[in-house]
Amino acid sequence: MAVWATRSLPPSIGAAYIYRTFTPPELSLLLSELLSTERVRVPLGSHSKAELLRELVRLAVGDADEVTVGGILAAVEAREAQVSTAMGGGLAVPHGRTDLVPEVRVAAGLVRNVPDYVALDGSPVRVAFLVLTPASASGQHVKVLSRIARLMHDPESRDALLASTSADEFMRVVLLSTGAPRREPLT
């Protein structure tokens, strides 16, 4: 945003207000707006990597039919076959680009006892974020991945996410850690 755009605004109206008010929802890349408690599960119930990927896809696309879920899962598995998305430090970010999703979709959760999903550093996956984007949205895809990496790079945020006992707590950490704009009306 140009500096001149915020210079004449009163202190109670800043960049967050402008971002929230004038950014179309389909272009928002704040994790706090891409995730919701409906797309977070604490803990995830899967006990294998394959089950975990399917569970995350289901969370991300809700009540999509089996053909759509299968196509999206195939895109995620194809990416995973290139190189594991278990990044170390307990984080995994499986992702895929497919036109079976009309916009960016993110799902997440805490992982318990998935012994076949381990990073190169030997650490088991403890938190997973699934990122799905349309095939043509490579710029958005990279931005969402970087936002997740930034969130998990902060030790306090990472520890708070791992200590979450519910989807609400998980989302609260995401909201606080990502500097999400206030949702209540400005006075």
C-alpha cells in the first residue's frame, strides 16, 4: 500500500482496516481467514500418512463428492511423491495445485501417532497444514506456504499450537500469531 494512503487516516483506522475492507475475500492470504475451526481438527484421527492426507483433504473440501476428493488427493500425493513435505521440527505442509478447488483452501491439525510420516531430520510430524490452490495460482500457493513457515518458525507460536487441545485453541493461536485484523467493528 502506498504511504500516502495511510497518512491522512485517523489513528483508529490503519492498514489492517484498509486491508480487511478493500481486499476481496478470494485474494486474502491471511491464515486466519483461510482457516476456520471447521477446517481444523485437534487431534487428527489418522494413524498412517495415507490416512492423514485423506483426512486433511476431507477437512479442506468438506462435503465434496468422492471423485473430487480422489482427484484432489491424487494431486497432493503426486506432490508428496516428488519429495516429502515433512519439513522437520514436527511440521508437515502437504500441498497440491489442482483446478478441482476453485480457490485457496487450507486445513490443519495436530498429528498423533503417524509413524510413517517423518522428516529428513528424523522428527515425527506433530502439526500438519494442508494447502490446496488452483493450478494457475502459483503465486498465492507460495505466499500461503511462506505464511505457514513464518508461523511455525516462531518458537512461542509453534509451542502454543502444539499445546492446543481444541480447534478453537488452535485457531486462537493462528489469529494471535498472524496479526489478523480485528473482526469487531471499529468505533
